[in-house]
Amino acid sequence: MTSSPLDEVMYPSDSSTDSKQAKKSYLRLPTFYNQQGTTRPFYLFPLFLLINIITMADRAIIPGASQEFLAFLGGASDSPAVVKNNPDAGLGILQAAFMIGYTLAIILSGHYVHKIKWKPLVFFGLCVWWLGVLGSGNAKQYNSFYVLLFSRMATGCSEAAFQVVAPPLIQDRAGKRAGFWLSIFLMGLPLGLSVGYIYGSHMATSELWGWDWAYYWMCIGSFPLLVVFAFVKDVTNGGVLSGEVVDVELEGVGSVTAVVIDGERDEVDEEDERERSTSLTTATTLEPLLPPLDNNSNSAADATSKHHHNNSSAADKKDKFTILTEVKTCLNSKILVTLSLGQAAIFGVVTALGTFGGAFILALQLFDDEKVAATWFGITAALAGVIGTPLGGSLVDKILARYGAGDNDNDGGASSSGLRGEGIDDSLRHPIIASILPRMNALVAAAMLFIFPTLAMQDAAFFLFFLFVGWTLLFATQTGISICAMLSVKNAHRPNALAFISIAGHLLGDVPLPIILGLIKDHLAPGCKVGEDGSFSKPEECASQEKGVRATLAIAYVWVLWALVFFELARRLSRIEIGKRRSDEINSLLLQEEDSNGATANGEKNNSSFRYYHSKFQPTPQQSGRSLA
């Protein structure tokens, strides 16, 4: 029986179990907790996906019902003059308010994820999000722009905590299928946005409900997820997601991997230490590795002991995680900065099209009804995300497999003995980035070849088909970019890298661009402004100003080209880092060889031959046997 990707992660093989017992176990659902009391990935990963879908759907209610919300903004009792006169800009302000709350919360979440357990951090954010959704519905009852504004700001708190925790957890506990499961999680973004877009449009135009009930029903539907999440447990690393991983020497058990949280070693009992010492691989390796021959074993042991002592000392003296040092770490990673700029270009355009997509399609006269336009627009985006994101994840898995990622984690990191499961050595971070980014750039370039022709299309079917293919290729890049972002920094700073790329993407992409494009559209096509009744203010003029709408779309499409520039720059920076590492290794080897030759010239007996093995490419026992033969 062939196993699925889900089986590889959730059901590790056990050769000692007979076939009947194995079949019965295969058909039976696993318990919610494993033997150590941690929630199994079998339940945790789908829960992450559902939460991602529903929080993204919340984001898309306003874009899906843009006509009704524009009418509300123009007629709310406390709307400022700038919003009444420029409702499209007011719609952008609402989206910007969400991002402001998101940005403030993600900075704090990326910091406290090093200090406190991730479960209560995420659960608190979800509770705040739930209250924000409730307040968004109440805004219509109060006829208040500011109630809606601050409620949207509050909903950003949920995603802040959730988005910095879920990807590293999946990377650590999905084993060889980390790219696939990360893509499934990221698929929640386009799927949720599309569902929310259609849902918001239908609820807002319903004679029975209205857009306020779109939020109320979301509160009702999401409450069971909060209840289930309340029962989630994680005892791995004491429930703290991220810490510095080092090798230390434990008395009586030898070298084991330890996690440093906020500058201090995570304490474990003796039994757990023995289990970990036999099950874990070395987290940090000697670079270069110089295995000794027979008579040099004592000196080698001294060198190894000294290395572990230095690691322990480094752990003890390690600076505590502070917001300043975390920001500095991210800014010092040139690869992460350039990735963030490229991602911001994609974020901005996708959000702008999501915000004004219905209005654009109506203004281009591709559809006559907002509900129909929003439905087909949402279906197109949903299918593109559902198909494109997993394809991108499978592509990333093939690249990671070439570097042995996940080989050291047979249980997907789900067992209590696993401190980390990404299976990627520090020496391979930049080679993997350099391998992934050219593929991502090729996908972006191919996407634009399909998206640009939509500027000249008059038929709705052709317009949506070409947009679907282009979006599918763009969504296929998201898993690779997320992996590259996490690999651009040390293991302990992965949540900070995710927070950084997200903040940069929002502040430089989907916060300013919808506002700017809204103002551009109102300037180039003033007849297509939406009035208080939810229709275009001057329908006849809007029909004659189609060129202005297409020009606005062209500006948005051109902006995506910045992604090509910055992703290529990030690739080149990774190649530079590879060159630096190789140069350092060669210099170290030459010094070792010089010392060896010098000792021989002075008459000292030299029993060691010069050897160098890369930590990931040591010969297997079979290869060693053939070499000796």
C-alpha cells in the first residue's frame, strides 16, 4: 500500500507491527495528543489551515462588497471630509488601518515568541480578532466610520501572532514534506480571500441580511475553532517555539542538542537527556571537520571538548532577545531585505486588485452586475491559489530533497524528542536560496506574460482565463519565498524574518498601493467614482473613461516587475555568501595543512593525514568499505 504525504508525517512506520495490526491502526484515527501530551500534526496542521482561511476571508469582505462599503463611507455620520469626497481613498484607509494593527502586533509577537509559549500568544490574538470582527458588524448599527476603522485595526492582531508561529512549526514538524505542508497552509490565503470576496458580495447585496451580518455569521462560524484551539497543547521545548540550537556536553551521555531560550539553556531531566542524545543529530557541526587517525584521538577529543565548551560559553553569554537586536538581525540580512522588497511588489498589486477588482470589472463593462462580477472574480482567484500554491510547494520539496532536508526527522518533528525538524544545516542555507530563487523569478516572469494581455481584452471569459493562469503562477512563488525568508537568518530568528517580510510587504505594498491606485483611478476615471447609493456617480461618463481604468491596471501590473529585480538581487547576494563561506573553509584548511607540514619539518612525528569532509557529505559505511577495498 502506497502512503500519502499525510501518512508520512502522521504515521511513522514500525516494522515490528504485524500487517493486520498495522492495517487496523491505519484505519483508526489517531488520538488528539501523542504520548508526550503534544497535539499531533494530524490535527494541528488542518486547524492552522482553517484559521488561515477564516482570517483571510474576514479581510476580503470589504473588497467583495466594495460598492456597499463605499456607500457606507460616504454616508456615515462621522466620516471625515476626505473620505466623503474620495470614497475610494476611504476604502484604502480601512485596509491601511487593518495593516497598522497588524504591523504593531507582529513586532510584539515576533519578539515574545522567544519568551513565552506560542499557544497562549496565538490564542490571545484569535480572541482579539473575534472581538474585532464583532465590532466591524456593529459599525453599521452605529453608522460610525470610526467604529469600523478601529475594529478593522483590532482584527490585525490575530494574524500577527498566528503568521509568525505557524510556518516555523510546519517547517519543523513536517519532515520531508515541509514545502508541501507549508504550501497547504499558505493556500489558505488565496482561498480565504476568494471565499470572503464572494461571501461579502452576496451578504452585502442580500435583501435579508446585509454586510453587517457577514461579520456576525463569521463570529458564529469561527467560535468552534477558538474552542478547539483552546485544547491544543505543545510540550516540545516547553511550548516555546524558537530558541538558539547549540551542541553541549552532558555528563554521562555525551554530546546532545540543547535549545537556548532568551539566553539560557532549556532545562531537561536526565531521562529526556538520554533519549535526546541518542535520537538527535548534531545541530551545529565542526567546519571544517578534520577526523584524526589512531594516535591523535586524544588531541581530537580535546578539540571536540573545547568546541562544546565554547558553544556552552557562547550560550551562557548570549545576549537576550530584544526588539532592537531582532530588528538589527533582520536588517543585517541583505537577502531578507531584498526578498521583502520583491514580496512587497507582489503583495501590493494582489491586494489592490482584490480591493478594487469588482469595481474595475464593472467599469470595464465586462459584467453588468456586481454580485456576478465578484463571484467570478473570487472563483478565479480561489482556483488559482488552490492549484498554484501546492504546485509551488512540491517544487520546493524537490529542491530541498537534493540537499537532504528532513532526512533526520522520521516522525516529522512531532515526537517529544525532536527539538527541531527542518533538517537543513547552516552551511546549506545559502545554496538552497540560490537554487530556489531562479525558479521563483521564472514563475513571476511567466505570470506577467499572461497578465499583461488582459489590458487589451474586451471579453470576460478571456480576461478571467488569462488572469487565472497569471495568478496561478504568482501564487506558486509564495512557498519558495517563505522558505527563503526563513533560511536567510539563523534558526532562532525565523519568526522575526517572517515578521519582517510581512511588515515590509504591508508597509511598502498593500498599505500604500491600494490608496495610491484608488486616487489614480478617481483621477483618470472620475465618472467611475461610487456614490452613496452604491452605483457609479456618472455611469455615462464612466463608460467613456474605460481607458483611464485600463491605465490604472497597467500601472499595477508594471509594479510587479520590481519583484523580478529584487529576487534576482537576492539570488546574487546568496551566491556571494556561498563564495565567502568557501573562501573561509579553504583558508582554514590551508592553515591546518601548513601547521601539519611545519610540524613534520621540525622533526616531529606526524601521524595524521590531511582530510576534509563536509558535514553533509561524509562517506557512508558502504562507501568507506569500497574505499578501503
